[in-house]
Amino acid sequence: MKDIRTFSLDQLKDHFSTIGEKPFRAKQVYDWLWSKNLHSFDEMTNLSKSLRDNLSRVFFINPIAVDLLQKSTDGTIKNGVKLHDGLMVESVLIPTETRSTACVSSQVGCSLNCEFCATAKLKRMRNLEVAEIVDQVALIDRQSREYFDRPLTNIVFMGMGEPMMNYKNVVEAIHKITKPDGLGMSPRRITVSTSGIPKMIKMLADEELKVKLALSLHSAIEHKRNEIMPFSEKFPLTDIMDSLQYWYQKTGSPVTFEYCVWKGINDGDEDIKALIKYCRQVPSKVNLIQYNPIGEGKFDHRSIEAEQKYVRELEKAGITIVVRKSRGGDIDAACGQLANKSTEII
């Protein structure tokens, strides 16, 4: 038996021709799989029972399943998602008054070693398949409609794993999410967040997906960034900037720098000056994000004074800066906390 969701529409048409069925049947099945996100052949009601039985004998569908659902006091919902092989990832629905954002995972664990991130403490087991990524988005869309009476509005690849290390599947998943014969969501509502792999940033720019790009930066001083994110020694800030400039040249889309300030690590005047200098090299904005503790004593919350100074100095330099409020911290659903931990179940 074969996983039917690994077949393209053309491959499905070829299969249907070999069994004496009209090619339009392939389009019907494809629509059930990707537009309606159906996980059972029996529910494909515009197919004959004999055809559904035939498909069940030849193909299988491996849907994700919510193993644990948790709800934060701020409305954030975290899904502990079980995959077909028993491995787990987490995805999050982040609601505001006007938006519902899906934070989706791209890998089981992570192969990078960012010191502040709980996911980085997990061993990378494997990349997520295209359908496993799409299923997370469809799941959170359903949850947004159920709990908040509105469809999903935004998608961020900021969950478990580094999207650029699962490049092929992430790009194909974005196609399935955005195309009319898929979930039909706007690519401009999708943000791919990366820790910074220059070669892959340039490749993503060449895809012309019309998505947004965010870079997890946290310091524009080389040696400090390498201490915070040790893997970055392989990818100098100059190389990353070159790829970001290429990104903007190809897409016309400004870059978002995700930036967390820690007490005694990157809260000094030299850190602010370095960030301003870096930002000025490419059209960009800064998201100043709140640190979410993972039990590492090395990292401590920034002071209010340090936050205000960052905001004041960047605004004075003409750089857009947004202070992001952390969501879902009480259920370990906030940025950097996804590590398959659980608290209260709803």
C-alpha cells in the first residue's frame, strides 16, 4: 500500500486511468484530500462504494491526531500532535481580537542548538512530511472556527524545528496551503521564520511564494550571537545579510528580525548600536519578543528600562520596532517553549 498524499494530481490521474476510471475522478479525490483535508476514503461521497473500496485496498492516509489539547488563560490553544509513527510535535493557535494565527512545526525536535530554546534540547528525530504540515494548518483552522467563530487568518512557521532544514517539504506544504485546489489561504499571511541559513534563504526567494520572512537574530554582534546560537558560527552575519538583501531584491518583502533581550547578555548600548547598523542594511522591522523561561539560569528577563531604551533608540533611528506580548506561557506554548511538555488538559 502507498500513501496517497504523496501522489501528485497527474500521478493520481495516471493511476485512475490504469484501473479504468475517468481522470476527473482523480481530481475529485485530490479535492477531498487537500481542499477539504479529508482523512477517510469512506467519506468521499461523490465516489462509488466500489471505487472507495478499491482505494482503501491500494492506498492509505496517515492523518495527525490531537493527543493532548491545552488551553491557556489568554485563549491560546496548544495541540500535542501524534504522528503516524507515534512521534509527537506541537502546534499552537494564537488568538487576538482580530486574528487567529497558527504556529506550526516542521520537524520532530530540532537539529540546531539555540541556548534559549526548549525545542533545541530535543533530538531531531525526522522531518515532517508535507501532509503532516498541512494537517496542522487545517486542524487549527477548524479550532479557530469552533472556539472563536472565525477562520484562520495567519500562519507562522515558528513551531518545532528549523523550516529551512526541511526545505522541500515546507515549500510543497506552502503550495498545498495556498493554491486554489488546496486550502486556498493567502501566501501573504504566511511567515517563514529561520535561524539563518543563507543558501536556503536565497533559494526561498527564488521560489516566488509571496510569503514573508523572519530571522531569529537576537544579537547583531557576531561573538554574542554565536554564544546564544552556537550553530551560527557556520553562518556569519555578513553572509546572512547578503542573503537578506537578495531576498528583498527578489521579493520586495521587508525582513522581520525576531529579537529577544536578556539581562546582562545583549541589553547594552553596543548591542542597540549594532542592531541599528544591521537593520539599516536592508528594509526591515524588529519584533522585540518576550523571553519565555525554559529553566536555563543563564537567561534572565530584560529590564523595563532596557526594553524602553531599545524602543526609543530604534525609533529615533527610523526603524520600526514592535514589542510583542508573549502568549500561552502558562501552558508552555509561548515562543521557544515547545518541547512536548504538558500541564492542564481541557
